[in-house]
Amino acid sequence: MELFELVKAAQKRIEGHAHVTPVMTSRTLNDMTGAQVFFKCENFQRMGAFKFRGAFNAMSQLTEEQKKRGVITYSSGNHAQAVALVGRLLGIRTVVVMPDNAPVIKREATEAYGASVVGYNPDETTREDICRDLENRHGHTLVPPYDHINIVAGQGTAAKELLDEVEKLDVLLVPCGGGGLLSGCAVAAKGMQSTCRVIGIEPEVADDATKSFHTGKLHTVKNPPTIADGTRTPSLGNVTFPLVLEYVDGMKTVTEKAIMDAVKFLLYRMKLVVEPSGALGLAAILGSSVKPKGRVGIVLSGGNIDAATMKMILDS
Amino acid sequence: MELFELVKAAQKRIEGHAHVTPVMTSRTLNDMTGAQVFFKCENFQRMGAFKFRGAFNAMSQLTEEQKKRGVITYSSGNHAQAVALVGRLLGIRTVVVMPDNAPVIKREATEAYGASVVGYNPDETTREDICRDLENRHGHTLVPPYDHINIVAGQGTAAKELLDEVEKLDVLLVPCGGGGLLSGCAVAAKGMQSTCRVIGIEPEVADDATKSFHTGKLHTVKNPPTIADGTRTPSLGNVTFPLVLEYVDGMKTVTEKAIMDAVKFLLYRMKLVVEPSGALGLAAILGSSVKPKGRVGIVLSGGNIDAATMKMILDS
């Protein structure tokens, strides 16, 4: 099936389960830039981030047998909570593999949504090995955080909905971690309106995807020191990298200062709580990585931020 | 004219100038309470609070002569910014009287919207005297923060819009400072649906309106030590007190802890930035001052919070 058809099918599948999140605007920002900026507010999505879309799209397509055996994933962030919540909604047992040193708060949040958390020592093994072992022993199905076409198609529904509502965009700015959201949104945007330029945004200190995009060769980065924790993934994936190369028009990086300025603008001016990774698109505008012109879409990808991070940003 | 007609007229007058703010819900809160709670998000109103409604309704009704002479008000909070912004939009010169010891940030915010700020020494004179003096000398028209029927009618449009959208409510919870928002919303709610109970909420340490309501005699409180700065007004007014007695069904108080818990719930769970005064309605539910049943409306009255207050709440 054509990829855009997969996004449309995902949109039908998640209907009534995911929120159709609101699109918001800021008169102040429009006056500052001379552009018209439309924010797709995935911070208001269920469990607080776009990840619910992909997890629901992927998990609802499992066979009855797979559902009975349960699913497994590795993540200490939003994807873990998305899988746990979707598992609860669909009656699927979920196991989340997390390093032993993951913050207790993330472990508890994932457990609160109903998942079992399995710890591992990252010095002794990798999360992929742990997952494979559990897959083999218990027949769990792996729901990867980004590198699967059903995840990509699900995330793409965010851009599909945005263009359903605002109709025309000159450019769409999308945060980039593992590239699931970016490639899905690019497929959706091009399917809706081929003239819409799609730009992926990542932190300057975690610019693996930007390098990969410009060289055509997969670059990786290890534990990049960015406040945008959702983009600390080492690289694009086997599924997302080719899609980014084919559908995305450009990649831009932003400084840590621009990210924090964006989070503060969203808090103080727009009254929105957005996590650092979710604010990358606005950071690109505030930090002059992208010169906004015409009608600009921005995906605010999530709003899950802890008190320590928020205080650090308020003090910045 | 019947009072509810004034609210309807105000709604027409502010159309296209004020935002029709969104109504949001929280699955988590509904699950916790068994009720259906609808939040009217005035934190997304222009300049970040409901105060824009009343200021626009009052100032747009001034005569050409009054507009030419300019307006004056006293406030160091949201009303000052509302008057300043409306003045800019309508081409009316605005003067805001503020104590010399008001925070610089508030003075600057008001000036940024285009008002002239006049300071005074609160040990030597009162803001009312300063205003009267300027009224007499320059012919400025006073736009009071709450105690005027055109202000009351403007603020009531918040509840009117909420009931336009959600149709039926069993109870409506409204923050109470000087009573402009509360009395306006009560008039609007009763006009829309006479069975809707309207409850005013104020901080336990600033319970002048609650006492006034229960005794029928005007109580005052001086500089109450509440984090909810929008409710530090000394008492209800000559216009608002009789309206509160006639239209409001009950008054409840909330602790400072409940207020901070409500702000945190809105930040972490709903991804909304709401100032302490704006969170009083939710505080009444979280702190068990009100037992929510059926369909509950809550006016989140504003979102203007500074970094110091936000950090204090995050640490609480």
C-alpha cells in the first residue's frame, strides 16, 4: 500500500481512542515573525505526547494470538507510557525494559499505566538483547519506539490532522529523535499537499540525523548532552532513515539556549506546558535556524516535563 | 435592561476582539471524581486572563469625548494589562496607577501594552485618591477593576460561552476576588440555565466574600497572605456584593496547599499554565471543599504567573 494510505488507515484506526488535539496560535509570535504559525498541540494527547498514536496504531493491528501473548518494548520515556496505556485500553499485557538506573519517577509512571517494568544492567547487556530474550522465551511481540512502519504511520496522523484543520502550509517543522514522528509527518504532509516543505529539527549537540541527512550515510551519537531527552536516541533507524531521505526537505539544528527559550515562550506567552523535545520547532524560529515565512506548522510533540527540568529552564 | 441582557450585549460587543477560549477536560480528573468537569480556559484569553472581557466591554462603550480624554485605572495585576491592551486596540490613552513598591516586572508588562504608569506612595495616599485627582485634573474616565456593571457584564461572557458550548451544567465554580467575575458568571449561568448552581471560591486566608455572603454584611480583609494574588482585594464592591447575594448559591474556601496542588495538577496532568487565583475552582475539588457531582464547570480565570511563584509551587 502507498505510505500515505497507511497514514489514512491509521487515522481511522485511532479515531475515538486518540485525541484530535487542538491547533493553537500566538498573536505575539505572528507579530514578531510576520508569519502565521500553527501549533499542533500533542502535549494535550493522551499520556501527554504523540507516542500514543503510533503505539495504538501498531498494537491494535496485532493478531488475537499476539495480543494474548503480550507485548514488550524498551524505553524510559513517552513510548513506554504509550505502550502501557494502549495495553491497558486493549487488554494486552505489556512489559517495558528499562535500565536499572532509570529515574524511579519514570519507572513508576510506566507502572501506573499498567505495565510490568523489567530492569537490566546497561554495563552487562543491551536492551535489545533483553528484549530478544523475552521475545524468545515468552512469545512477546516487540513494539519498537520508532523503527516500524505501523509506528511511523501512526505518528504521521499528527500532521494529517493539522493539515485537515489548517488546509495549507508552506512549511512544517517537526522534532527529530529516532525519526518516527518526522518521517510519518513528512509522508502525511506530502500526501496532503506536495508543496509543503518539511523540516526536521534536532538539538545541535545531538545532530546525528542532520549529518545522516546531509551525507546519505547513517551517523550515530552516544548519550548526547541535550535537555531534549526525547531526542537522545543514537540514530535514525532502518525504516526511518530511508523515509527521511525521501520525504523530508531539510534538517536544522538548534542550541540548548534556543530550546529553553522556546519552552519559556510556550509557558509564559502561550500558557502551554511543553517538554524540551516538544519545543524544537519553535526553538528553530526563536534561534533563527529557520526563517519563518507564510503559513508555518509546528508539531509540539509532547508535554511531559519533570519539576527539576522545568525549574532549570525557569532559571535559564 | 435585565442583567442577563447586558451579558448578551457584551458578548456581541467583544466578538472578534476577545478570544472564544477553549473548553478542556481531564479524563484523569473525571475518573478520580466520577463527575464530568469542564474547564473554561481563560488562561488562553488575550493578555492571559478574563479581565480583557470586562475592560473591552466597558471601554468600547465610552463616548467619543471620553475616549479622547483617556482612561485611568488602579491595579498592579491583570486588570492593568487588560485596560492597557484594550486602550491600544481602541486608540484610547490609558493611565495605570500603581504603588511605588509594585514589582518592576508588573510595571514593565503594563507599559509594554502601551499604558503610562503613575506611581504613588501607599503610606501617604490611596490609589482611589490619586485616581480621583487625575480624573478631576485631566478628565480621565475611571475603569474600575470590578465594581462597575459594564465590567461585570463583560466578565459574565466567560460563563455564557461555556454554557453555549457544553449546554448543561449542574454546578459552576468561579474564583472570587472583588466579585466581578463571580457575579457576572452567576448572572450569565442563571440566565442560561436557572438550575445551575453557582459557587464562588476564595482562599481560606482571604475569606471576606465568604463571610459577607453568609452574614449579609460586607466584610473586609487587609493584605491577605495568599499565593492567589488576584484575590487579595479587600472586599466585594457596592455593585458586586448585592449581585453575589442575589445570584450566587454558595461560597467555599480553599487552603493554600489545595491551590498549589491544583496549579500542579493543571501543569503536570493537563499541560496548562494557570495562575494560583485561576486554579481556585479545581482547588475546591482537590481539597474537598466541594464534592463534584454530575456536570461541573470550572472557570480557569487566568495564566499569568511569574517564575518565582511557579518555582515555589513546583517545590511545594
